[in-house]
Amino acid sequence: MQTTLEILTHPNLHGVKHGFFTRKGGASSGLFSGLNCGRRSTDQTDMVALNRARVATAMGVSADALATVKQVHSADVITLRDGDDIPTVANTEADGIVTARRDVALAVLTADCQPILLADTDAGVIGACHAGWRGALDGIIEATVGAMRDLGATRIRAVIGPTISQRAYEVGHDFMDSFLAEDQAYDRFFSGGPNGRPMFDLPSFGLMRLRDAGVEAEWSGHCTYSDPDKFFSYRRATHEGKADYGRLISAIRL
């Protein structure tokens, strides 16, 4: 069994330890073959725990210092402060997490949605958020940036990790209408697809929201749907009629 983790990094987050982990190097098998870190998947609990422990080790923290939240496609953000109980935070519904603590790694789980890692190394503040289309439209990106600024961040850099790309993201016209109802200019994130339905550019939308919030942001350029050897994908699993799917993890620490 391959146990070597594959960890993608990006120069825009220089000076801070971070990683967008692919599915390689995990202990799970079957549908979840590889590094499935989703506790809410139907994978074996001990395999998920082992996978998360491997991620924690790679990030230089103990397994109980890998901080996540209960993701629900919201615009809610948790600020992890000294003394906060990480298991309690893990069961708190939110989609962003920020901290100035140096003894923890922040992490989010994705399987097509955007994992966004953020840092102000001068201020010593980091953040991570899970931004699917709904969370991004509702303001999770701005809420995460705002929570970091509340901790003293002023010059924030961010990277959007592996996410579904426009060429693989066919949506309905009602989906597009929900974006245009907020701002007609959002039509630039949609193009015509081969089946006469819109194709949505999620990472470009995320980049726009980050940059409009004053963040220096980049996308890693990796499409989760298009590379099954490296990435789990909810949409690909659905198209293939699979009963479940693995979750990728992305992590950052000071």
C-alpha cells in the first residue's frame, strides 16, 4: 500500500506551512481508496482517523491539534482562541476557521468545493474556509477575511486549492439565475455548455470575491473532477453512480 502523501503547495503562501493534500498516501480502500479524511463519509472510522493522523504529522502537530469544523455550506466562521477545545469546535457548524495560535493546524474538507487557505504571516494570523457555490455567494469568503482582520491581519494572501473547474461544472439555468439576482455582472462566470446548459466558473468567482475583499489571491489550477488519480470528486462519483465519495483535506499552520 502506498503511504507517501502527496502535498500540493503554492508560492503565494510562502512563509507559512500549508498543504492541499491529494488522495494519495492514505489507508482507505474501495470507494475511498487513499487519503479520505471525511468523518461524515461511510468509510471505516479507524481508517479516517489514521488518514487524519498522517495529515497532522505532515503538518507538524498532534492528531488532536488538527482543527476542523462541521461544514454546512454556511457563511459562519469560528475563531479558534487559546484554550478553546478543538473537539468541541469540530462539532460546531461553520465553514471557516481562523486563529493566531501556533500550536494547531487549521483544515477544511472538500470534494469539488473550493478549499481556501489564507495567511498574514506578519500579523501571525491564518484562516481556512470551505467555499462551495452557496457559501461563496452567501459570503463565507468575506466572513473569513473579516474574522482574520479582527485578529489583526492586514495583508492577507490566499490560495484556492483543487476545485471543480468550469469545463466540468454544468449547472441549471435556475442556478445561474440565483447569481444574476445578486449581480447581473456575475454573468461573466457562466458560459454555454455542450448540452445547452450553463457552465459555472467557481474558482474565478472565488478569486473575484477574495480580491474584492482586498486579498492577494491565486488558484492552484487543479480540477478535482478531471483527475481521479489525485482527487476525490462528489460530482464525478455522482455521475458514476457511486454510493459515496472521499473528502480531500487542506491544512495550514503558523
